[in-house]
Amino acid sequence: MPTFHTVPTSGPTAVSRQLVHKSAASEVLLTGYERRGADAFTVTAQWPRTHSFYDVVAGRHDPLLVAETVRQCIPLLSHLGYGAPGDHSQIWENLTWSVQQEALLAASVPAEIRLEIQCQDVVRRGNRLAALSMSVTLWRDRTLLGSATTRFTNHSPSVIARLRGPYSTVLSSDLPAAGPEPLAAERVGRDRPRDVVLSSGGAEGVFRLRVDGRHPVLFDHATDHVPGMLLVEAARQATQTIAFPDMAMITAMASEFHRYVEFDRPCLIEADLLLGQVPTHVSTRVTAVQDGEPAFTALVTAQRGPAPGPRAHSY
């Protein structure tokens, strides 16, 4: 893997797939990077008019593109902003985001996004990045799109090997092609079984996480654990089942990543409807449980709406 060094402040820098830890160039949302200060950055992104997974629904861009766009900023800033070598890995601790629905309306051209990022609480061990927090404001042209905060840690390959132990060699690419029978796609707001990440858990509000290691977006490259964005998608789909048959357009999510979710044993997704709901909205507490312990928790807020027509896919 290449070693990246801090980039000077003069002029924007283009973003390669290696900088955002993607194998497919088509999955790279970020388009440019520029340092604005010691811990301040501007990152640009482009959301496509259609996407194989995060597609336009009911005339609006998928709100989870906010989460994925911010996620791609984590390795980008680690490498270019703080000099982390290319083989270092970043581990999510938390992610909170919200989005303005009006700014999600899709147009006849891709959406141009600007992220103003301020980093805080930067921790180094020697001259190496160990952890930092990011506060992000997202703009679409001159319209406020949303905001996000996140914190993550950064680790060398040797540290990751110690953390993961024997699990470091259990890769998603080696998983069996067939998993548990998925829930009906329309129930979770999807139109293709391959995009469903939940199966029946045998009780009301309880589901089993469904992991397809060959999914071209959720597993763009091989990993040794369930990716954070798969857990975020599971929280979205669990919320959708509670809103069914309406569509639930996610407007905010506050997530905590407590521990790795492993491939070799079941993970349950438990969704609880929160009290005090208004007819137009639904809020849930979603917990991913493995070995009887919470591995991931999310508070999800969504607005109910009419069920959309079929998604239009680019392939």
C-alpha cells in the first residue's frame, strides 16, 4: 500500500478510489479535497442520478448517501490530512447525521455536494494519527443539505492483527453465496431480494442480519467483519418494516459502534418503536446483538410517506 503525506494548502486535490478505500471507481462519491486550516477542510462530492444501491426513490436521493459520503471522508482525511499510511485502517466509534428532505430532490444532473469539515480532539501516538472527531456541514449548491459528526480511531496493520486475532483471516469473499431467506423486499423498502439485509428473527421486531459477502456495494472489497454501512442499512430496513406499508424516508440517525460483528455466528437486529410518535413520523431504537451483547445501536428518525414506485437501476 502507498504511504500518503499531508498535502499542502495550495489548490484542491482529486480523490482516487485508494484514498477512500474502494475497489470500484464507480463507488467513489468524493471528487476533491482542500485544506482550509490546520484542522479544517473542504471536500466536494457528486451524487449520481442513479445508483445500483443508493438510488433515487420517490424523486429524492437516498438519504444514506449522507452517511456514505461522510464515511468516505474518514480515510481521505486520515491519509491526506493527517499523514496516515495507506495500509492503516480506521474504525468507527460513532456517527450522527441529519438531512433536509427538500435538499434531496433529484434533478436532471448529478447533485454537487460540498462538505465543510472541522476536525477536533485529534490524538497522536508519536507522529502517527490515533483518533479524531469530525464535524461536517453538507451543502448542495447554496442550500444546506445536512450535518454530521463522527469519531474514529486509526490503526496500523500490526495493531489490527492483534485486535482481530484469528478473525483477521475470515474474509467476506469466502462466505457462502446463500444466506437466510430474506424478508420480502417491498417490506424493507427495497425491490430486489439481493439488497435485503434482514431475514426473519422469529419474533415481533426481531430480525436476523443477512450478510451477502458478494454484494457489489456493501462489500465493495473483502473485509474480515460486517461493515459499518451494512449495519446502518440494517437500521434503515428495520425502521422501514415498522412503517410498512408506508415508505419511511430517513431524516436522522445517531449510531454507536460498540464492537465488531463477526461472520461466523448469528447477529440479531432488534427494533423498538419509540413512544410519542406523531402520525407523520416514526422513530426507532435499533440494536445489533451478537453473543448476547450489543454490537451496534442506532436511534433512527424517519418521515412516513406513500410507497414509491419501482426503483430505476442503472444495470
